[in-house]
Amino acid sequence: MKKVRDLVDGVLLLDKPVGFSSNDALIKAKRILNAAKAGHTGTLDPFATGLLPLCFGEATKFSQDLLEADKTYETVVHLGVRTTTGDTEGEAVETRDVDPALDVEQIERVLAQFRGPIQQVPPMYSALKRDGKAYYEYAREGIVLEREARPVTIHRLELLGYEAPFLRLSVTCSKGTYIRVLGEDVGAALGCGAHLNALRRTGVGALTAEHMITLDGLAGHADPRSLLAPVDALLSTFPRIDLTDDLAKRFLHGQRLALGKEPAVTVPAEHGRTRIYHDGRLLGTGVLGDYAILAPERLIRTAG
């Protein structure tokens, strides 16, 4: 007999363990919570650890926003050794000496080249696809494809420390940035090559590592669902609008609202996406346009 899953809504800030794919971690968390519907917010490499927000139930409607969000990582770059995958999971393909005179000043000059908008060539060991087949599948067959460089932005690149041959870096970057490639490119610019020895994600958009929970912590908790953040944890950067009873009913029926004519409603000064509430309860998201017209965007089931 098929097990009945529960309607569970919320966001789990998971501290993904090393060796788990994002999907492996999602499946285990979903099983622990006995949740009917779940999704993750973008993959984290199996060798990487750290913040993997998992969305359950109505929160899955907003997971795309985190796919688009900036990410923050801490990483250890091993200078002098290149691997097939750009991290510890691959085989060494080249070993070169690291200049014993290399110092922090030289490293900082190189790092400066990678701050701001840059062009980055995606790695062969990635989930990107060509002709319906993932790059990593080609790579495992020994096939190397030409890849076009793509624009990404390194918002912040900070040297945390250098003890040869290891660089410790903190990086905040745009979506689509490969930290493995960044590490390799920094190593190439230093003349010795490199791969990632460790990678830990500490931020996704406005979400931080402060309240992460491990899979073991989740499984061993007396009430694991109490560890879920509310759905609107994904929307904290959006301006908030609180609607009256009548406006809330109209909003939930998909009607556009002229908020400029409603003195009881405080309208944000900026246009764009907003989070909508009634009596302290999230109704969904809307888009605020010219003349204070609010158009419903995504509604959530619990707002009945």
C-alpha cells in the first residue's frame, strides 16, 4: 500500500553533507518530514557542503526566485594541482610548483582581475546540456566539447588566508557562476594551476547559514517540522502590502487592485514584486505597477 504523504509547507535551511547530491539530500529530508511535495533551489556539488534551501508544499511556488539569487561561498583553493573535475573528485592531470616567493600582495593583484563582471567558460563536469545530454556524460566518455564563455558577476572576492599551497577565499557571485572554474582560473593566473580542495555555501539570496540544520539533526528532532521556516522566508526582500478584507478577497480571485484609491493600504514607493498579506497571513505575491495598480502573481493554497 502506498504511503500517504502530508501537506507540509515551509522552507528547510539544510546543511548539506559532503558526498550527497542535492537531490539525494532532498529525498532524505522529504522522507523524514513525510512531505507530499518538495523541491530544491539549485544544485550544490556532491563534494560541497553548506546551505541548501529546500522548499516544501506552497514554498515550491517561489523556489525559482532562489535559482536567480546571488550565492555566497567559502572555498579552499589548492594551488599547483589541476584535476579533471576542478575539485577533489577528479584525477590529477597536471602538477606544477608553486612559486615559493608568492605572497599576499601578488595574490591580491590576481584576485582583482576577477572582481566584477567577467566571462567564464562552463566546465565539462556540469549539468548543462547539449543535444539533450549533460556535459558530464560527455566528459565521462572522454569527449570534450567547445563551450562558449558566459557572463557572470563576482560581487565580492575576499582572501581569507594563504598558507602554501592553499588559498582560502570568500566569494559572493551571480547565478550561474562556477566556483570550481573560478579556482582554476585564479590558479592559471598565478601560473601554477589549481583545483578546489573544499567548498561551502553560506548564503543564498537573503538566506544565511545561521539557522541551518543537518540531516542527522532533522532526523533526530522530536518535531522536525518545527524546524521549517515559513513560506515567506523566501520573500523577505520584497516590499510588504497588507490588504483589507474586501481587497484580500478580490486579490485571491485574481483581480487587479487600484491601491492608490485605498487610504487604508500603505503602498510601497517602489514598483515591482511585492509580498501580500491579510490579517498577518501570506496570500502570495503581486506586481505593483504604475498608478499603484497591484496585479496578483502567485497565490498560495493556505490562503483560503
